[in-house]
Amino acid sequence: MTNLDEKLTFKRGLTLKNRFMMSPMTTKMSFFDGTVTNDEINYYGLRSGEIGAVITGAANVQDNGKGWDGELSIADDKFIPGLAKLAANIKKNGTKAIVQIFHAGRMTDSGVLHGVQPVSASAVAAERDNAQTPRAMEEQEINELIENFKKATKRAIQAGFDGVELHGANTYIIQQFFSPHSNRRNDEWGGTLEKRYKFINDLVDGVTEVVDKSGVKNFIVGYRFSPEEYENPGISMDDTMFLLDKLADKPLDYLHLSENDFKRVSISKDHQDKTILEYVHDKINGRVPLVGVGGVSSREDANDVLKNGELIAVGGQMLLDPHFVVKILSGQDSSIHHTLSLFDTDALMISNGVLGFLDQKMPEKIIK
């Protein structure tokens, strides 16, 4: 069995010093325009140095892709100096810095966008409270969006990051093009499963081509995905198996499953004999490393993930204890902090945005 402290080298040559990554989590720490703040730099820096890699929270690739206030932006060259400071502060003691890039699509609103209507694959509102109906994107806009993902990747390289993660999960725009709920198009970008995959296909090809033609060494490209949707129609496990079969043969360095519990079982009656993580890992079949995630808070959890994955992403537990990884690797399990006192928020660099994330995902861990 793979050891937690075992190194992993990706296709493009980057090596992680252990099997742990920090999950991308919403912080809401950036300035109003998406510029990195010192608080944000310190927050990530505190959680770096011991873990194999840190994946930042989502950074938008164009202005109308902003999903919430306080969100990181990589949509313009003016952000490169701040992003460079962030990358440098993460890259302590061999920790690798990966910036997650995305567009919110219909999962934003005109308030966040200062009066601009959200866009998506089709003019279909999300099934959530107060969701606004987006405007369906024109083909020119779709191609421009792919170009902006490519430009964002170039900026990540210039800023000194070690990689980008395409945020194809959590119902944001990449997933919206693949979902039969949000994509009702009847042109080359939608209709059949294969056509709903076209945006992802062109995006992944475009971004990986940018990296491979840039001449940069040891810069990786990952892809995060959600396995299924509860909407009807929505992404099914069969759809995801199709997607994974395609992506596993792409020049990607890793695939990152997005779920809140690594033991989760599918809602599909045809996929309930194993966990989703097991189904996904079996489908990939060693073609590309898989990152498992969801409720990892102990050595036992981490080892369980490695039974059906090559890497372990840790989210909320890294907020509660920035030294979780080194405590696991050095046998100091009994000293791991599993709760948060509100008196500790300053020392842990936890602001209102991060506290809101914890309160939503792990409310039982907060001592008020």
C-alpha cells in the first residue's frame, strides 16, 4: 500500500513530497476587484511548508465569471504581482502552489456582477433559492471564455505557480456545459452527451496546449469534477463514467473528485455496490492520479482514501489545524485539533469568509 509520506511525480515532472493536498476552499479574502490581500497571503502561508501542495480557492478568469465578493481574480495581467506573492508564500519548504481557475456561470447574480446578467450554456436558472435566470452564451462568447482560461493559465505560469486546476465541479460553468439541466442547447455545444462534452474537450486541450508550448518545466494541469447532480435532468454516474473515460486519456496530470464524504455512495441504484470514490478509481484504472476528498480528519481516513486514490485532499481539517499533515507524518495524532474556538480565529488567520465555510461544512466543529 502507498505510504502517506511517499512522493508522487506527475506526467509533467512536478514531484509532491507527500500524498496530501489542501483542498480549494472559499475564503472571501481578496479585495473588491479580486486583488490578493496580505491576510489571504498569510492564511495560505500558515498552511504551507508541510503539505505536498496547496490548491487556492477559485480565481475567476473573466469579470462576469465572478461568483462572490472577496473572490480571487486572475482575469487581467494587473493581478500577476499579487498572485506572484501568493505563490511564493505557499512555496515554502517544497510545498507546491496550484491556483484553481473558474467561471461561476449561472451560480452568481447581478448584484455581485454590478447589474450584469449572469451567463451560462442556456437560459435556465439553477434550482436554488433566489436563483436568477442567466443569458445563454453566444458561440463567440464561448470561444472567448476558453481563450480567457488559456490566458489565465499563462498568468499562473508568469506568477510562479506550479500548476492550475480547472474547476469543473460544484455546478460552475464548466459543469454547466456538461449538465443536461443547465445545457439545453441544440447546436454543436449541446444536445447529445458528446456535444455537451465539447466545451470540456476544447477547454482541456486548449489549456494543456498552452502549458506544453510555453516551455515551462514541471507545471501541471488538474481537473476537478462533481460525480452527479440531484436535479432532473442532471449529471448521472453514467455521464461521469463517460467523462472520466475521456479525461483520463487527456494530457492531464490529475483528476480531483469533489464530494463532502469520501465514503459517499451514489444516488443511482446502478452504482451502489461501492463508494463513488471506488467507482471513479476503477474507471480511471491508473491512467492518471486521482485525488480523493471529503471529511478526512485522521490517519485512518487518509489511509482509507489512498486505497482508492493516489492523493488526499484535506479541507476543513486544514482550517482547524494548519499542522495536520506534519502531525500525521510524525506520529503526533493525539495532538491534532478537531474543533475551533472563536477565540482562535485570529491565530489561525480565519476571517468571516472562511468561518462561513466552516459553519456551513463543519458546524459541529465550532465552539461558540
